[in-house]
Amino acid sequence: MMTKEEALRQMTSYCAMAERCKSDIVDKLKKKDTSEEAIQEVVAYLEKENYISEERFCRAFVNDKFRFSKWGKLKIRQALSLKRLPSAAIYDALDAIEEKLYLDTLRELIEAKRKSVKAKNDYELNGKLIRFALGRGFEMHDINRCLKGCNAFDEEF
């Protein structure tokens, strides 16, 4: 069983390395068989001293998953919800993604995937591209906009 002082020391170091959320801390401490009272005290201290912030974590998570992993908003929202973060913080962080950048990223993903997909006709090709983009967490209305833009080379974007 971990004491409150040990937990506090380990969690401040853990939080100093990267952005963390409350559920990350709680889960890690529960695995180390820390008492519920100690967990609450450690989390309260980390929040008070600004080691953890749900809003800051959401912004960093959204930025990383969108820019580096090329995830869509649906997949990011689900991942953040699994971390038991407040909906308001999730939606604020997702709203910060610039729409043009979001659609450009989706279009680039679709174009790259189009080169490697084998299909008998346009209908089958579009079905495969749609499933790919949905799997990445992009919304259907955005996928349709990009497919129309990719096929007809619209100047809408």
C-alpha cells in the first residue's frame, strides 16, 4: 500500500512529464493500492497547484490526436469521454480546431488512401474511402464534402 506522501511525490513527477487528467491519476493510484482518502487528497493538491487541468488536458489531447494521429472529432470525443472528462471541456477543445485545417487534413487522408485502394468502380471506391474516414473518426457530412471536392476538384476549399 502506497502512503499519501509517496503517492504525492510520484504523481507530481508523473504530471511534470506530460499533460495528465484526473482519471489518469486516479487509475494509476488505484493500481498501486492507494487508499481512497489519499487519492482524493493527492488529486486536490495536483489541481490546486495546477499540475493537472481538465481544460488544458483536453486542448493538448485534441491538438496531439488531430495534428499527429490525424483523428477526426468523433474519435477524439470518444477517447476523451472514456477518460471521464467534462463534456463542456471536450466540446470547447474540439471547437478550437479550425474548420479549413480539419477539412484539408481529411482531404489529404482521403487522397493518400485513394492511391492504395483497389476497387472495381467509383461506387466501391467511395464506399471504401468512406469506411476508412469513418474509422478515423470523421463525420459523414465532412467526408461527403471532401469526396465531392476530391472527385470534382471543387474550389470550395
